[in-house]
Amino acid sequence: MSFSTISTRFLSLLLLLGLVSSLFAASIKQEEPANVQCHNNNECPNDHCCVLGGGRYSIPQCSPMRKKAENCRPTNDLLNTTLYYPNNSKLSITDVYHIVCPCNEGLTCDLKEGVCIGNN
């Protein structure tokens, strides 16, 4: 057997191993982190919403809607994103609030004071 034949076979084997390795890596399912309560607001009970905390690597949780005189965020936009965690897990969220839920039905968040106001 010549050197070029051995080289060609060796390179073919390396290429095959690389292909198999990449297929195996792609087939590994990324798990979600533990303790996920919600991916969106529909998964929470009535008078609750899905909230992502302000800390690094926070996990969405169902929290109660804000009551009269409780702190609120006047510009609390909904989040739609994929979250990535250090253990290679990931989580897709849609229409999730950041830090706190909005004010309960019938209440509004006062722009200046940042508290829920209204008739309830």
C-alpha cells in the first residue's frame, strides 16, 4: 500500500468521524432549566402573569397582578425572546413581563409615582 492511499483513507476516516460527531452533537436535545413555571401568561392562574426577574439567569415564574397602591412599571413591555443558561439549557418565552406584573384589572400604573391607581 502506498503512502498516498493510506493518507487518503486516513483523511476519509477523519472526515467521516467529524460528520458523525457533528450529527451526534446536533441530536442532543437542550433541556429547559428546572423550576420553569411558565413560558407565557396563558400558563398562569387568573390574576397572575408570567414574570422574568431582573437577575442574571432568572427563570420565569407566575406572580400576582399588582394591587392598588403597589409599585408597578409604567413602561413594562412584554418580552419575546430565547433565554440561554450556563448549563446549555435554553427557554423560549413569549409575552412575558419583566420584573413585575401589570396592575390588576380596573387599575392603571401612574406614570409619575409608579404605583397602581384606580377604583379597586
